[in-house]
Amino acid sequence: MHPVQESREPPKPAAVITGATQGIGRFLADEFAKHGHTLLLVARNEAHLADAAKTVAASYGVPVHYAACDLTTGEGCDRVVKALAENGLYCESLVNNAAVLTAGFFQEQEREALLSIVDLNLRATIDLTRRFLPGMIARGAGGVLNVSSVEGFMPVPYHATYAATKAAMISWSRALAYEVMGTGVRICTVAPGPVVTDIHAKAGSENSRYVRYYPQMEPDVLAEAAYRRFMRGNWVILEGWLNKIVAIGVRFVPGFFLIPASGWFFHVRDADGNLVEPKPIRHPDMADHGKE
């Protein structure tokens, strides 16, 4: 009896896009599909992923696969790798877009929520990039597009943890871009200002001055520019004249002015425009034991 020889086609290239069911990620999926890329969409909600995959595939005639997973865990990142293998794909382009924002006083935010911000916005980005970058370098092609924020260029009170993860992403991306020079691989980061998505409402900052007064960009406009400049290999992608002024200008503004100005702009407000004040916190050593 002769052994059966299985014929397998070589893996095909795909763009892996995280946070792909809404906002910037959803429009980046359109941009990559529009230019003929096979896609692997990644997010938590399987039903939303299935709808997005069906819509994108029908609109652009490209294969669209998806993987429902929680990227705040190592197991979630494992699932992305497994989904590629199951569909006969390899990661040619990685878009690290998945992110979460919380707004308000640091001491009032849940510890688990703060750690989740770090895990999703930064740890998962580093984890996925480390998994796929060696293959890109070996092939001499491909790239990583990290979706950061203009907040990453400055300290942002009331968005302190979110802004810190985006600052780390910008610094890390620029360093990696230098490391891979000459390999044929692109490492880029796009740093938008406020974009018309529901991330601000989910965070509770929809009434803050930065949402009301800072011009918001449409996500499809940002996605088109980000894809185009990613393909050119721009290290840092700043779209919109005001974002460019902010990113460059904050370098020359002293901290004693910059941080209060940022706090004024990002302070959480209620629907009437009133400042949300910090809640009193009882010292753990001052428990009320009652009167004897």
C-alpha cells in the first residue's frame, strides 16, 4: 500500500485587520479589499464579523475570512495565527487597529479596564507584530500599519492611560521602522485626531471640548489616506492640517502650559457642559466603626 501524498497549495498572502467591524478598521478593510487584498478580519463579535466579511466580499470580489477572538489575551493572538493556517493564508500586511478608550479620573476607573487598555492597545500590537514580522522580513515584502492617535504626541489628562499607550505605539513603530530599513518591509503608524466613530461615546467623553470643537475626520477619508501612505512606506502618517500643527507644535510648548491646556480640552463634561468633578475617595484606614 502506497502512502497517500496530499497536494497542498502554498499559503496565499492576506491583510490581517484587527478591530475590523466598525470605525476606522471597517473602512481600512474596504480600502485593502478595494485594492485586491485577501482579508482576515479580527474582532470580538462573531456576528458582526460575519456581516462585515459578507459585505466586503460582495462589494469587492475578494476572499474575506474572519476570526472572533479577544486580543487582550495570548490565546486570542494564537487564534489569529490558527485562522490564517486554517484558511491557507499568511500575513502579508498587519493592521493593528483594535483599541479601547476610557475617559475620566484615573483613580475612578476600574483596574481591569485600565489593564485591558494596555493589553489591547499595546501588548496585542507587539505580540501580533512579533509573530508576523519575521516572515515578512524573510520574504522581503509586507508591512505593519499601527493605528495610533494624535494624543500620543502629548500627555492627556483624563485620557492618561489611552494616550500613554498611543505614545508608546508611536515611539515603538518609529524605532522598528528604522530597524527594518532595507528589508523591503514597511512599519508605519497613522496618528489621527478625533474621527467620527462611537469610541468617544463609549468612553463617556462625547461632551468633552475636544469632541465638540476639534474637527472630526470621516473614517473613510482617513482610511483612504492611511492605506495610500502605508503603501508608500511613510513612517508616521498625519492627515489633516490641524493634526500636523498639533503633532509638531507640542514639541515646542512647555509642559507647564501644555498639560493644563490639554486638561482643559479633554476634561469630561456632562450633557449641559458642566465639568465632571472627582468623586471623594474614602481612605481605607478610615473605616467607620460606629460609635460605642
